[in-house]
Amino acid sequence: MIDLRTAFRIVVVLAIAFWCIPAHAAQNAPNGARPDQCGTAALARNQTNCAQSARRSGEPQVDVNLVLAVDASGSVSEDRFELQKRGYAAAFRNPKVLAAIRNGNYGAISVSMVQWTGPTLHVVVIPWTTVRDQSSALALAAAIDAAPRRIFGGGTSLSGAIDYGVIMLTASPTTATRQVIDISGDGSNNIGRPAEQARDEAVKLGIRINGLPILTVEPDLDAYYRQFVIGGPGAFVIPARNFDQFADAILRKLIAEISGIAPATKLARR
């Protein structure tokens, strides 16, 4: 017989698969077509409530469940996208990140990576992976390096990225002290529902959203992220003035997220 936890995970996987169907349809839709955006928040809330009631103490415990949401919108060229990827991979090879992981109560974190653009355009390129030692950290870095770009264009929907991050956290096979969505991007929300609506709903579920705005296209994007994107106790923004500075910014950001100690920057007001 299938136990409760296995049955729940099957349901979550089927729900995520159903969610991804409109993404592929929207990716091939003619110009001007709008994908169905209904039910996103309700689905995330329902899955989160089910997950919280179905998870049992026997599941693996980690300090942080972390969704890395990477911008793949049309404003991000191939060269710039590769700089993002290399920045994340380099960070997980850095001994400071591993030291932060080992200093946690459980000495482990779980990480997934999602590429995002429009409201329903999301591709999971790194499934949930637990990192607790040098071997698993290097394996994750190699997987990030090897992950191809899966989507191109489709607008910039920060709200969609947040909503899908909530769904990913719900499907995590590990329980965590903290749930974090880490969003990097080079533009403000220009399609889908308002980013602050998605942010506020995620925060109510106990999720923290941190931001890494890249200021190449919009020089004041860090202020936008502070007002409309980040949220939750201790949430923060670490801006990168350009893509060349991304690696340094993501290293600082990951260390802060893993350690739970916000860096010396302006915090969210929520």
C-alpha cells in the first residue's frame, strides 16, 4: 500500500505537471495570446496547506528550503544568462557557502532552480537537491553549469516567479526551518498580476522572498524590489550594478540566506 506521504507527493507532482501544460502552450502561442492566469494563488495555498498537514516528522530536516528563481526574459542575452549561471555555480563551490551550511542547526539545505519569464513560463532545471558537504555542493555546482537555458522571452512576471516558487516549496521533499524564494532579474513586473499581491500571499504562508536586482536595464530596480518584491521577516535586496558583478552579489546573498543573518543593507518593511 502507498503511505500518506507518498500519496501526497504523487498529487503534488501531478499538480505541478498540470501547471506546466499552459507554460508550453503559452510558449508556442501566437503574439498577443494571453495564458490562463486563474487559480495560481489558490493552487499554491491549497498545496501548502495540504503539505503542512501531510508532512511527518520522519522526513529529512534541513535549515533552509531555497528556490533560486533565475530570470530568462528577453532582456537577458545569452552572455548575460551564462554570467548568472556561472555566478550561482561558483557560489556553491566557494568554501564560505559550505561553511555557512555546516554552521546551521541541521548542517544541510535543500535547493532547486527555476528559470522564469511570463506568468506561466517556468522550467525547473535543478530539482530539489540536498547540500550538506563538499561533495554534494560540487555536484550541485556542476548541475547548474550543465543546465541549458530552456526558455527565451515571454515578458517579466515577478508575480509568476513568486507564485511558482510557492508551489515548488510546497513540493519540497524536506522540511525546513526557513522557506526562501531567491529572485534575480533585470526588470520590473510587466505582465501578470501585481508583484506585491503575490509577495503578500507568499509572506502570509511564512515564506521569505529576497531579491537580487541587476541594474543594467533599470538603474532604480533595487528600489522597486524593496517596495514590491521582497517580503517576510529579515528579507533583503542585494543589487548588482551589472551582470559582471552578479557573482559577487550572489555569493553574499547565498551566505546571508543560508546563515539567516541579513547583510548590511536595507530590509523589507514587511
